[in-house]
Amino acid sequence: MADDHLRTKLVAAGYDEELVWSWERDELMARYAEVLVEGAKAKPVPAPVTVDPALERERLVFEQRKWEAEQKKLEADQEKEKLQWEAEQKKWEADQEERKLQREEEQKKWEADQIVRKAQTEAQSEAEKQKLEFEKLRAENEHQRWLADRDDKQRQEQAEQAQRDVGRKREDAKEKAKTERKYDNAAKARKYGEAIRGSIIPMGATLWML
């Protein structure tokens, strides 16, 4: 029998409605059993009604069995609800555990990604550093090579200038020697001519005297 139906019967039997509605099912069933045992009626009648004890006992047995069946059904429903709640609780706990594992897995993955990104960043930074050092070294080598080429060019130009100076001095010396020989030959010719003239005059004078 449903709780609302029990409350209705108890109120009809004379119990206070507010009090009845405050009772739980166990209290309702106990009070209703008392009503059945005492033979309380929802609406008292002026003249007593004769009740067959055998029928009343059968009715009480029927109501008792009905109540026990309802009690068993209630217990079965409660057990079912308990099992259902336990199953839901286990499912909830399993879901929570799965979410926890998932969060831990995501955390590990994130940490691994961070390690990889850090390694990549450090590797990239190191590569850029090495590249800058290489470029700096190459620039220094190119500068040194430019200085060496400049020095070689200057030495080559100086050597060529020295060769030109030596050649010019050699040419000047030749020209000077040639000029000196020219003047020397002229001087010799002049002296020879003077010597010839000097020898001719005395010979002429001698012939004149003869």
C-alpha cells in the first residue's frame, strides 16, 4: 500500500493530519496495523457493527501479507536503489579516476612538450650562436686576407717601383756615361787638333827659315 493511501486511511481513522504527514512509512504501517487490530473506522457509526472474527482474521492476515509484500517490495526497491547508487558511485569514481589519469597523462605530455620545446629552443639558440661566431670568424679571416692582399699589393708595387728606379738609374748612368764619353772624345779630338796645329806651325817656320 502506498504511503499516501496509508496517510489517508489514518486521517480517516481519526489521527491528526499534520501528525500523520510527519510519519515515515514504518510508523504509518505500525499505526495502520493498530487501526486494523482495534477495528477503527474512518467514520464511526452510531450502532456497532458485528464483524465475523474469522473474516476479520482473514482480512488481517491478508493485510499483513499485503504489508509484508509491500515491505519486501520496498526493501527490494531500496536494495535496487542501493545497488544502482553503488553502481553509479563506482561509475563516478571510475570516471573521476579516468579523468585523473587523463589529466596526469596530459600533464606528462605537456611537460614532455615543454622539454622538447626547450631543447629545440636551446639547440636553435646554440646554432644561431655558432652561426654568428662562424660569420664573425669568416669576417675576420676575410679582413686578414684583405690586409694580406693589400700588403702583398703594396710590396709588389714597391718592388716594381724599385725596379723602375733601378732601371731609370741604369738608364741615367748609361746616358751619363755616353755623354761623358762624348765629351771625352771631343776633348781628346780638341787636344789632338791642338797638338796637330802645334806641330804644323813649327814645321812651317822651319821651312821658311831654310
